[in-house]
Amino acid sequence: MLSVIASDKDENLLVVRARRPNDIRRVFGADVEEIHIPGRDYQVRAFLPRQQVADVIANRLLTTPYLNFKDSVDCRKDNDLHHAYVDIWHTLAAIQPIPPYSCAQRG
């Protein structure tokens, strides 16, 4: 999971943030410089040109192969990430007015 925000230093850059080392490189390439900042909410960051981020995200959207996001991560290869995605699914399902796979409206 990555978070992308504007840079407060350069309007032409975006800050791509991650919780784990190498997650940014897996998406944006092995040559991306990841900066590690202990004590921050997202401790791994990269400062990338807006166009590069847009191009990579657009390409990912155009080539998405999976039908189920949670299952796009093989739990045998990255059990922690798979379970995090399942937990996020449950958390966000809890705020949906009609629960997933239900016809009954909450509250």
C-alpha cells in the first residue's frame, strides 16, 4: 500500500510514502531512492516527479490483471500484507450502509 501526497518543498514533486522498505521500488522501479525516516507515520518515502507517478499509476490501471484486490497478494508469499488487506476490507465494509453480501441496511 502506498500513499501519495503533494510535496511541501517542490510543487513538481509528489511524496510517495510506504510502511515497508522496498514497496515503493516494487511499483516505481529498483533505481528509486527510498528515504527512511524513523518516527514518522510512513517511514519510507520517495520524492518523485508528478508525471512519473501519473505514468506509473496509469500504466498499472491499464494493465491490472486481477479480479479481486485482496487475492492479488499471495498469502504464502506475503502473509502480513494479505491479512492487512483483508483487515482493511472488513474495516471499510463496516462503514458501508448496506453490508457486503446483504440486502439489509444498517441502523
